[in-house]
Amino acid sequence: MVRAAAAKLGELPDKRPVPKTVEATPLVLVRDGERVYCAYGICPHGRWLLSLGDYKEGKLRCKGHGSVYDLATGAGELNGYPLQIKAYKAEVVGDSVYVEV
Ligand code: FES
């Protein structure tokens, strides 16, 4: 596991998913107030970028076909079927966001 700088806080508009690649891993970052979520950035259902999705209250809805992921755990579902993405630890230090990938 590697801890690496992923973004500056100023790059993350509140409640808007942003794509980042860290250590060759595609990620989606979402800032919600003081908290930053980080998860794997590609939907396992049909490979859409999750950064294209819609964020609301800790959950991200994939633009592809509507699966919904809890960004704290990575647990998701589509029409009642479970899906999973990896959720990564994100930490804000000063104006930088560090993630463990
Ligand atoms: S690609 Fe994400 S729900 Fe189908």
C-alpha cells in the first residue's frame, strides 16, 4: 500500500466527483464539506467512469445504468444485485488530499 498526494482541496468542488489517477490506479474523489471520499473510479458493471456520476449524501450513482455505491465502504447495488468497488482511505492535510492505494 502506498500513501500518495492525490489532489489539492481546491481541485475538488464540493459534492462533485473528480477523476484522479494515483499509482496507475483510476480513482474518483468527492469532497463533501470537510470530508473527502476516495474510491475506485470505474464501475464494475459496464466500465463507466464513476466521476461522471451524481453524488448525494455519501453515495455515488453511476451515470451508466444507475448503480449506487456507498463511498465509505464501496458497497453498491444495481436493481437489487450487489456490486462492489474498493473504497480507499483519504486524509486531508493542510490543503492536500492524501490517499492510500
Ligand atoms: S456501468 Fe455503472 S451501472 Fe452500468
